[in-house]
Amino acid sequence: MAASRKRTILITGCSKGGAGHALALEFAAQGMRVFATARSTNSLSPLEEKGIEALALDVTSPESIASLKTEIAKRTGGQLDMLYNNAGSMYEMPAIEADADRTRAMFNTNVFGLFDMVSAFTPLLLASVSDSGHPPTIINVSSIVSRVPYAFSAQYNASKAAVASYSDTLRIELAPLGIKVVTLYMGQVSTGLTGPDNIEFGSQSLYDVVEQGVKERSRHHLQHSMKSEEFARQVVNEVLPNSGLPNSFTWKGMIMGLLKREHGFGFKSTNGGRATSFVHAETFTGLLSFVMHEDFIAKRIGQRANLLKRYSEFNADFEGWVESTWESDAAAA
Ligand SMILES: NC(=O)c1ccc[n+]([C@@H]2O[C@H](COP(=O)([O-])OP(=O)(O)OC[C@H]3O[C@@H](n4cnc5c(N)ncnc54)[C@H](OP(=O)(O)O)[C@@H]3O)[C@@H](O)[C@H]2O)c1
């Protein structure tokens, strides 16, 4: 084994201001050789100044993936230690009104692009299996919204649930080959992923009266979420353990801390106290009532009492679902 070889990591979606950018800096600060990629390399120059290698990548383009693979293989002698699938986009719209083309474009990035990256780079990870003191690792970025029904972004939530489900199976298939798979359930981090200016339900929307509330939610997200530098520090600490293996599941980002601190429960801990699951029904209710306010119900449905009754029944079901989710996550951890 080449003891002095720097461990290598390829990170997708490293544009300035995003989580990928902060992660590239943090992994480099921890001594890794970082390949930071973005669709446009213009915003990667601050990374290059720190010795990070910047390369172009559009995860929806097979040609772009193939040319990146050739270049990285050339630079590393055909090896890679970590693949961090961070690139993603978010589209917020009522589920029944989402534009099909925009939804497909989002899935091409969040889901199919990620699949293609894993398929393309697994041979380079396999080439590191015997050469590294640590197992080669794939980190796939899912989201807490893959488990929490965050209203008015159903299609995005579904794309992140697809990543989580895919990773669960990938983990089993790659384990015998010596490759570790980590699912990152990311909480809220202040980046350019979402912003009020990107939200436009349109005047014909059934939900027009709540559009401002969703924009406000986005504004609040930007202002009050965890900073990307802090998020990167926490993630790197978790996935680069000094000894042993990284966990298969990690939960990082703001909602985790908020739930723990403000509600005092909602976490079930295994693995020596690491949080492996969280959901809290009151938080979910609060989130929905933020946008599902009474004006909306009165205006659109005209059967307010009936709807509220159905809504409270739904919450009771939701609490049952939370319990079973805890059990299955605890068993999987
Ligand atoms: N921020 C949060 O609260 C949060 C919560 C849960 C999960 N996440 C996930 O975290 C990841 C990072 O997002 P972020 O919050 O840092 O947002 P961000 O600042 O918008 O970063 C997203 C990155 O993905 C890149 N990207 C988009 N489409 C791409 C494509 N086709 N090919 C290659 N790169 C592409 C973007 O590049 P361009 O600059 O070219 O668009 C950007 O660099 C995403 O997967 C997101 O879903 C974020």
C-alpha cells in the first residue's frame, strides 16, 4: 500500500455558495486530494486557489461524465477513494400543478445523474479497495424531506426518497466488493438551492393564496438555516472517522438540531447515541399549518370543519407512521 498517497474525493455540484463548495474546502483542509466539479468552473476559482482541482461536470450528460472519468483516471492512476454525489436542484410547486418538463429535468439531475455517476466511478473506487486503509466510500445526498412530507415540493421530496432507496440497495450490493455507501439525510442548510424568486405558482394555481407563505418559508430557510461551512465541518467529521468505518446513515443540517432542542424528542438513538431517525408530528403540523392556513381552506374547500377533521385524522396516522419509521431505522442502523 502506498502509505503516503493522499486519499482522493470527487464532489459534484461545487458552485460557490453551495454545500459542495464548503465541503471541497473542508475535505481539502483535512488533507484529502479534492476534485471539485460544477457545470461551470467559473465559480470554482476560490477552490483552485486552495490547491483543489476544478473540473467541469454536468451529471445529466453521459459525455461529460465519461470525459471527467477519463481525466480523473489519468490524474490518479485509475483510482478514487470517495465519490460525493452532492449535485442537485429543487423545484417547489403544488404536487398536482408541477410542470412535467421541470420535474423530469430535476429527476435527471437528482436521481438519474447520480445513478450514472455511481456506475461510471465504481471501477475507480474498486481499484482503491486493496490500496487504501479505509474502504472506498460513496456518499449520496438525500434529504430529510425524503422522510418528512414537506408540502409544495412533492416531486423534489420524491427525488430524494429515490436516492435514499437506491442507496439502501446499493449498500448491500457493494458491501461484498469492499465499497461503503453512506446516505446523507441533509437538513436545512443556507445555500442557493431554494429562494423566493424561484417560486412561482401562477395566477391560475388552486393554491395561489398560499404562494406568499411558501416564499416566506424559503426566505426563512435562507436566513435561519445552518451555514454551509458548519454543515461541511460536521459532515467531514462524520464521514472521515479517525478510526473504524463511517456510519451508513448520517443526518446533518439544521432541522435535526431544532427538533432535538425545541421538542426534546423525536430522535431515536442507536450506535452509541448517534441520531438515526427523527420526525416529530407537531413540527410537521406546524409546517403545514404555516401554509395550509384557514383562508386557504375556507376559500378553496368550503367544508372547513370536515377538512380539519380529516387533517387531524391524518395527523394521528402520521404519528403511527413515525413510530414504525423509528423502529425500522433503528433496526437498519
Ligand atoms: N440546502 C438545503 O437545505 C438542502 C437540504 C437537503 C438536501 N440538499 C441537497 O444538497 C445538495 C447540495 O445543494 P445545495 O443546498 O448546496 O444547493 P446549491 O447551492 O444550489 O448547489 C447545488 C449544486 O448542484 C449543481 N448542479 C445542479 N444541476 C447540476 C447538473 N445537472 N450537473 C452538475 N451539477 C449540477 C449546482 O450547479 P449550478 O450552480 O450550475 O446550478 C450546484 O453546484 C443537493 O443535492 C440538494 O438537493 C440541500
